[in-house]
Amino acid sequence: MIRKTMALAILLTWQTIVPAIAGEGMWIPMLLQQMNEKEMQAMGLKITAEDIYSVNQGSLKDAILLFGRGCTAELISKNGLLLTNHHCGFGQIQKHSSVEHDYLTDGFWAMNQGEELPNPGLTATLLVKMEEVTDSVLAGVTDQMSEKERDKIIAENSKKIISETEKDSPYQAAIRSFFNGNQYYLLITEVFKDIRLVGAPPSNIGKFGGDTDNWMWPRHTGDFSLFRIYVDKEGNPASYSPDNVPYQPKNYLPISLKGVQKDDFTFVFGYPARTSEYLPSYAIEMITEVQNPQKIELRETRLDIFGKYAEKDPKVRIQYASKDAGVSNYWKKMIGESGGIKRMKGIEQKQALEREFQTWANNTGYSGLLPAFETVYSELTPLNVAMDYLMEAGLAIELVSFANKFTNLEKLALTTPNDKDKIEAEKNKMRGVSTSFFKDYYQPIDEEVMAALLRSYDENLPEAYKPAFFKEIHRKYNGDYEAYTKMVFAKSVFDKPDQVEALINNFDKKEVKKLRKDPAYIMASQLMALYNTEIKQQRFVLNSQLDSLQRLYMKAQMEMNPDERYYPDANSTLRVAYGHVDGFSPKDAVYYNHFTTLEGIMQKENPDVYDYVVEEKLKTLYNNKDYGRYADKDGTLHVAFAASNHTTGGNSGSPVLNAEGQLVGVNFDRCWEGTMSDLMYDPEVCRNISLDIRYFLFVVDKFAGAGYLLDEMTLIE
């Protein structure tokens, strides 16, 4: 295990390495002064690490928040105005939308604070401070312990630290693992619960290019939305109340109108979700050559069906907009990821490093690591394939997934039939689930999806990983998936709102028998039974072995190459990534510039394709070249720019800051050719894609007429 002595030695080594490299790395902000400050300043940074992260004074970190559960947002005004991506706020925009008030299509702008829309359940989390607690978390842990014993002690130690930290404190605490369990940090946070929608552009701006342009460069998407944090009158986080007031932050980001030029230093400050940079070749091969291809095919099946119906009916398009975006996002990412690893010969690179590692490891206690990895991954691969089909085919059928949510009601009716309060609470919960489900459900889509996914499931998995209902499909329906599907939808209650309502209202022990006869519930039950008997425990055992092996492998790599500079994999904690504004060459004889303009939107315009419809007012502003003070010095209006900052999911909405720490962009994507950066980083093609902050200001002011919002901001000419 890595104790503080080893960690200190690594830090001292890192301090002496300051090559002006660009791109790779997601760095812990509290360690920037020791590890990164000299390099960042050599690359162009004009502020200090203390300006970026400090617990002694206001710093940039006080303006960066985790938005919801998986995006980043930044404070840009003295009155708690919060900027993030359109796709991060998409779920909230969609929930407020209807045919009568189609905010997805038309956009939404509150022209005063009274018009801002509340979003129950949405939170924004601010990091107050973090500190290393490795020794305390690992107290009592020995190398001779089993993983189960080790995990138990770590959990007990962590619980004690968290309890002591939260005692008499208004803040929340959590402990997160770094370097695969070799280091631990305590995170102290403040969680805001009253987050209101302030503004969002029409989807033809906020999602311009749609799924076709997703993960691609050049990009012309105005991917932003605006929210505001509200607190109680004492300034404390509080649930929604009309009496709440706008939050007055310690710090908010100044906004630069100067734009960016090629080779300008930039850094991204946000909450990257997950990377796996230190995996062995066996894992890379399983992910990119086995799992990704099958999931790509299954998601493509659903997307084709979604699209066919959405084109025919505006209501269906609204209902399935969020679902389509969720399915398509990682569908395209997986295509780019597998392609990128193949292009850069990633597996071969890993294997070459492993040959070097094995030569070194033969003289250490790590000699058996790589053979152990090979054995475990060979056993895990078929289980992961089965799990993928269960999730991407079985439970991807909306009817089946919805039916599965009733299992707890069944359990309560059988185990605690006399606990009326508990059963009624579950009924109320299911009423809410049901309302949400039917609001965005279109039965013809789901019926076609079911037949198609059942066919794929049946054709691609061995019998051991198929639920029992497949035998019925063949025995009773002669392998006719459409006929079986029609039967399920005809007999099930779960696509019929009135029957579901009656089921919930009348549910008691007597209704269990009826529930168990429902064909959709039978499918859900059999899928979960398969998971519990054939997949869950086996995967748990193997993944536990991998956790142990990966922890040792991480430690061993750092021992083998003590002069290498290592950064921990992303784990949804606050990180800094830095690099330069730059274009790239995705293939022979092709070079992409580092920025795009409004001219490119007009070039892409296609009134017959929804994703490429250009708003009339935007065209008028373009034709009149009415860009105001938001034009670049070249006279054009810049829309987006590319840079070599290392980002991943969770960085969506992250601020992109210049050398002075001023906001110049909002990160929203990566280029398709570089999506393998979650596994391996290639400085030649890995580029993050950001909204030029001037396009955001232009849309708010010139397009939406909500320029009053700019009065709250600090704009630097």
C-alpha cells in the first residue's frame, strides 16, 4: 500500500519535472502548487495555484459546482447565476416542456427572477475543501488480509472519519479512493437544493447538429443553459421555497471578451466522471473489441426505431428527445473509442509496456500480476457480455423496465402486509413513477423495440444466459418474436395507465398473484432471476479480484517508474486539466482549424433536417453582421474552439479558463477521433470541444433579448 512516505517521495519527484507538455492529465486541485504550478506557468498560466484552489481565501474552486449527478456548472454572477451545458439541463428543460410550451424547440428565457422555474430534485454541490486521509483510512489494514476484510476495515474507518467531520457541521463529507485504493481523500461539500431554470436557447441552437455532429469537430453547437441557485434568507442551502433568495457566492468567474488564439494556454476546471488509464491490455481488448461492438449494435437498433417515429409526430419527438439523447451519446462515443484504440494500436502499446513490466516484475513480488489479470479477464468477458445484453436488450425494453419497478411493492405486500404506512408510502412512490413513465411513453415504439431486441438477445447469447421466456418464444410461438411481443402488450397492464393506476390503488397481498401472471412482469422477474443466479455473484467475485490486482498493478507501475508523473483516474471529484488551444489532423491530408464561426452554421443549414434548421432571427443577425461586441477581432462571430485539455464525461459544462483565470469557454464534448482518451490519451488527436463564451453572450443578448442577465456578470473587454 502507498503510505505518506511513498506519496511524499512521488511528490518530490513530480516537483522536479516541469516539461512544457500539453494535454494529458486530470490533476487534484489541492496539489497543484506542489505538482503542476511550475509547468502550468511555463506553458503560459499567469495566476498561481493558490488563485485556483485555496481554503484560506476565495479562489476559482468556489465558483465550480457538480451539477446534478453528472455534469459541471460554474457561477458567473454575484447573484448565483449558474452556467452549464444545454445537454446537462436538457432533462429539466424537457420536463417543463409540452406541446403548448415547447421549450425544447422554442427555448426558454425568464425575463425576471419571478419567471424562473423550480426543478425538484436537482442539486448543485460545491467543494468546500479536501484533505488526504490515507493513513487514517488504511489504519489496521495489512497485506495479509482478504479483500473482504480490507474493505470492512476501510468502511469502518471511513464511517468514523465522516461522522466526526459532519458532527456540528452544516456541510456533508465523503471519502473517495484515488490511485485504485492506494490513496484516500476526504471531501467536504455544501449541497444546494433550490436550483431554478433561467434560460435555454432553442434546440436548433443548443443542440444544433444533433446526433450527427455529436462527438464531432468542427462543431457549431450553442450548448449552454442557465440556472440560478437559491438559498434561505440566512444564505443557507434550502429546499425550494418562494421565500428563498438568490445565492451570494464567495467567488464567481469573470468573463473575457478577448477570445482565444491558437496556442493560448487554457485549463478546464470540473468534475470528470471516470477514466481508466492504467488498465492492462486484456481489459482494453475486452472493452473495445468485445463489449463495445455489441452495445453499439443494440443501441443503433433502438435509435433507428426512435427516429422513425419521431419524424412522424412532434409530440413523440418531445417525449423521446431525452431518451434518444441518452442512448445516442454513448453509442457514438463507443464507436469512436474502439476506432481510436485500433488506430493508435493501443492494445499493442499496452502489450509492449507489459513485456517491460514483466521483465521488471520477475525480480519482485509482482511477477504473478499479469498472468492473474489474463485469467480473470478470460472468465469475466462472457459474464460482461451477458450483462450487456441484459441491460441493453432486456431491460432496455421500457415496458419490462417499468414492470420491474413493482418488485418492492410485491415484496412489501408479502413480507409486511400489515404495515399499512410502509405499503402506502411505496404506493405513493409508484404513482409518481407511473406518472413520469406515461408522460414520455409511446407504446408503438416500445413494441417494435421489444421484438427487435429479443431477436438480438436470442441470436447472440448461449442458453445459459437466456431467461426462461425464450423457451416459450420457441415452443409456443415458433421463434416469432413479433407474435410473442404482441401477446405481451395485449395481456400486460403496464402500458395501460388506467390499469396501472388501479393496480397501485388496490394493491395488497391478493394482487400479488395477478402481478405474477403479467407477461411483462414475468419477463422482468426472469431477467432479474438470471442476473441474480448466473451473473451477479460471479461478476462480483471476479471484479473484487480485479480491484485487488489493479491496486497492486498501480502501485507496481509507480515503483517501476518512479520518475514518471502519474495522475489519478477520474472519479467524479474536482480536477484541473490544462493544455493549449489547437487544431488537429484526424487523417492524412486533412487538418481542422481550432475554431468555428457562425458562417459554418449557415453552411450546414438544411431546413429539411431538424438538427440543421437555423432560427430565423439568427439568420437575420448573421445577414446584418449584427454581432455587437461579441465579434472576434477577425470580424467573425466564433461559435466553438478546440484545445488539448484532457476531459471526459462529467466535464460537460466545465468552465474553460484562460491564463488569467477568466472564463473563455464552456466545455461540452470531445472530438470523435479522441474518445479513447478515457483509456489511452493521444496528444495528436485528443481535443476537448468548447463553446466560445462570446457566442453564449451573443445568444443571450442579441438573440434572446435577455441582456439584463449580463448586468450581473463581470465582463472583461
